[in-house]
Amino acid sequence: MAIQQALWNIQGKPTELKPIRMDSELRLEQLIADDISILEPSWMLIGRQVQTSFNTYIDLLAIDVTGSLIIIELKKDKTPRDVVAQAIDYACWVDDLSSEKVIKIYQKYCTKYNRDSSGFEIDFEKKFVTEKLRQSTTVDW
């Protein structure tokens, strides 16, 4: 049995929205870079077009509350074999990153894309630690 998905506009009478094709990977990358919560609200974007030691570029790099790095690689019109091989290469490269290198990637990202930053540690705390503390000290009456 096939699964079908659809998006609906529910203002007034519900109407199904027509699917459209994204014109380019770059446009999608920009949309996600502008608002990472499109993919996951609990991620913090730390890099864009991150150069690897293979002289290739990871489209977007994010981090979660546990410090795990998330590779976001956008592909259009690529064969699955190429995509999987590239993802494995990137995962191996990211796995070997030191904390210092992650901080440098973040600094470079903030500088290149004019992002407000108080530094990686403070921005990470603002995104994750402060919010978690706030949630854990909230009293439900």
C-alpha cells in the first residue's frame, strides 16, 4: 500500500498545496541556513560550506545539545551511490574533529555570514544550557 503525503492551506476552506521542485540546492541551503528549525529546532548551525581535508565542502554543519555534530548535505540529481559515499567520507572527517577545530569552524561561519556571536561556548550555552536550566527549574502548579 502506497503512502501519500500532502500539505494543506487551512485558512478559510482547506485546499491542498501543489508540490513544486526546488530550483537549486543553494536556494534550499539558504532557507535552512536562515532558519535551522526547518529541520530541527534543537540544532545549532555552526558551519556552512565547511571545507574538509578532502578539499570538498559540507553544505551545512550543526550541533545538538549532546555535542554531536550533524552533517546536512543537500543533493539534487545525484545517484544514491555517490551520495552515500560522500556522506561516509564526511562522517569520518567530522568524527575526527577536535573541539578546537569545531570552534574555529563556528568562528569562520559567524564571520563569513555576518552572524552575531559571543563565541562558541557562550552561544552554545545560550542555545542549550540556559534553556535546559530554565525548563528544569520551572515549577508546574
